[in-house]
Amino acid sequence: MSALPESDDETRVRTTFLPFSPPLIGREEKAEILDTLDSGWITKGPKTERFERDFAAYVGAGHAVGLHSCTAALHLALAALGIGEGDEVITSTFTFASTAHAVQYVGATPVLVDCDPVTCNILPDQIAANITSRTRAIIPVHYGGQACPMEEIHDLATRHGLHVVEDAAHAVGTEYRGRKIGALSDVTCFSFYATKNLTTGEGGMCTSDDADLVERIRVLSMYGISDARRIWQRYAPKGSWWYDVVELGYKYNMMDLQAALGIHQLARLEAAIARRAHFASLYGEGLADVPEMTIPEVVPGGRHAWHLYPILVEYEGLTIDRNAFIEELRRENIGTSVLYIPLHLHTHYRERLDLRPEDFPNAQRIYERIVNLPISPSMQDADVMDVIAAVRRIATRHRR
Ligand SMILES: *Cc1c(COP(=O)(O)O)cnc(C)c1O
């Protein structure tokens, strides 16, 4: 095994660093930000309302409410559904901390289950095996932008009288059997964090066909003030100074500076997804014949939004493990990520829920192998070709 010297640029696939997931921000976003700054109103207001309308129309949901993050969206979705102390909510161990944190924010207990060995999505039979008399909801996470088996999940939910709250942080533009993710369940929660397919820096959205539920989330997002929709208008010429706090709410609203980005990010989303799909197919063609690399499988009947491009490093065929593989990619000037370190391996969840790795064999196997390669509409074909060349070179160098 011959590690490359740090200083030897000649031998690297790239001379400049390729970041894992940079945003693509256009002229329209910049102009809208300036317009917002000049408008005299920079927090929640007319642009947030426009983004909410545009977003609801895009996903085909009746209603949407803009929030500060997907974490806030998940919290308020569960709170608005009345989930709390003594309740259990089933979700996958193969997700980000937010999904299960939100369950604890309302005083309920997250029940973590193993994921599919191929798609990394939650397994319906694992959900079924973990339903108890205390179970109130299921939170499916559409890993990487590929839809969970929603029909099976909804069947279980109907049979057992459970709510379904989707964590669609990766799934803006994902389709399931011809319909966009966003109006299939009680509530769907989206993220517009800096690395996500549609970004407002920080941001989130709840969508639903249930007007009352969305209104309740809106009230909870603005301190619990009764007429949350009009609150920003109290500073307008005809606004009223009066307000009433009707319950203990939070400060989770989106601001117009975020919506200014979101409106134009949404307008370029279809083109961005097409570009991601193009890069995914380049990766697929370029890596399919490398025996030590397992490339992602696409489930037929949906549309993958390609938020992530995960490969599995089958290290049994190599003289290095996954961590060393990532280190070698870094030396080739390629940024990667490991999404996710399953929740059952984190101190908080391991200790609070008394979890053992043996109970999550699929997530464990994936975690030891997974590397998320760079994918972003801001990349060029040549960037993807560099990553492919680097992966092939490292596999060849360390083949058993
Ligand atoms: C990013 C992410 C979140 C959290 O989103 P924020 O907007 O940062 O709160 C939640 N769940 C998943 C699966 C994510 O990837």
C-alpha cells in the first residue's frame, strides 16, 4: 500500500478541491434578496406567503407553511397532531438526528427500526413488528431522494390508526407512483438547509391537504398567536396593534430573506433535478464494472430526486477499509460525506433507548461501507469524471 505524498499535486486526479454539495445560486436569487432588503420588510411577510403558495402548488398539496427548518417542521407536525407524553413514534435508525429529536421534543419516545439493505429506506415489516398499543405515528424518511414504499406504510397506518408524518428533507421533487411527495400523508416536512436540493440557507416547510392542521402549525410557529397569518401586517399602515397568545407556541417562522431564495430555487428545481439525474447516470456508467463498489439501485415506478449519490465500498475485496477509502479520495481533492451514522450508534440514542448494533444488521452493514459522492447541479460533467477516475484508481491500487 503506497499512500500518496500530500504535496504531490501532479499525481492527483484534481488540483482543486471538489466540495461535496455546494449550492447553485443564480442571478434571480441575488436580485430577489436585494429587492427584499430594499422593501422595508425582511422577515415573514409577502415573499414567504408567495413561496408557500408556489411550493404547495408544486408538490400538489392544498396548504403549506414556511418554517425555519425541517427540524421545526417535524416538531410542529407532531405537536399539531397531538402526539406527546407516553406515545411512541416509529422511524428508521438510518436518518439524521432531527427525525428522532422531534419525537422527543413533544415528550414521546422514538422507536428506531432497521432499514432496507438496498434503498436505505424504512422497512414496512420492521414497522409492523414494532407497533404497540402506544404507537401513534410513523415517520418515513425518503433516503437520498428515493421514495419509501408509501402504499405499504399507509396500509399499516390505516390498519392500526396511526398518523404518517413524512421526513422529506431529501425529497423535494421526488415522485411516488406518479405523485409528488408532499400530499400523500397527514403532514410532509421539507428541509431547505444549505446542502439540500432546494436551499434557503436554513429553512423548512410543512405541507398537507388538511387546512386546519396547517393553520395549527402556523399558529404554533409564531409563539401561539391566534391570527398568525396576519401578524406581520400589524406594522402595515392599516395594521392593528392587538394580538392574543392562545397557547404555548414557538418561534419557528420562515423569513422573507429565506423565501427570496426559495422562490427562485423552486423555479430552477426541475432543471436541477434533471442535472442531478444526469450525473447519477454518469456515475452509474462509470462505476458499474468496479466489483468493489455497489452503486445505488432505483426502484421502478417513482422519480428519484438524487439528493445523494451513495456508493457502498465492499472492502472485503480491498486492502483498505471505508475510512481509508475516504481519506484517499480527500487526497485526490474530492469531498465526500457519510450519511448517515445510524442513530443507534450515537451516544444519546444508544443510552436513552438502550440500543445494540445487532438489532440493526442492515443499517450496520451499510454504515460500514457507505460513501456519499459529490452531487450538485453546480458541478460539471468533468467533475463527475474526476470522481469516477479517482474511485477507479483507488480501487485498482488497493485491490486484493
Ligand atoms: C437535513 C435533514 C433534516 C433536518 O433539516 P433542517 O432543515 O436542517 O432542520 C432532517 N431530516 C433529514 C433526513 C435531513 O437530511
